[in-house]
Amino acid sequence: MRLLRLAVETQRWDLAAHTIVLATARLLRNGDKPNARKSKEKKRRPTG
């Protein structure tokens, strides 16, 4: 994301925030769930 890098380098925090929101909206519109687990089982710690 060149726009995000440019916004941070020039310290345009409003533009950086808008870029992040836009990227998130694109992900959610496509139906992707970035934090969803692939399996339904809980991850268990090894015993021992």
C-alpha cells in the first residue's frame, strides 16, 4: 500500500486512517474474515 506509506512518511494521519479504513472495508465487502479460524476446534496447549 503505497498510499499508506506516503501518508505516514508525510505525517498525514488523517489520510493514513482513511487508507486503513478503506482497506478494511474492501476486505469485509469481499466476505473475508481476517480473524476467523479455519477449523472449528479450539487450539489446545500441549499437556506436560
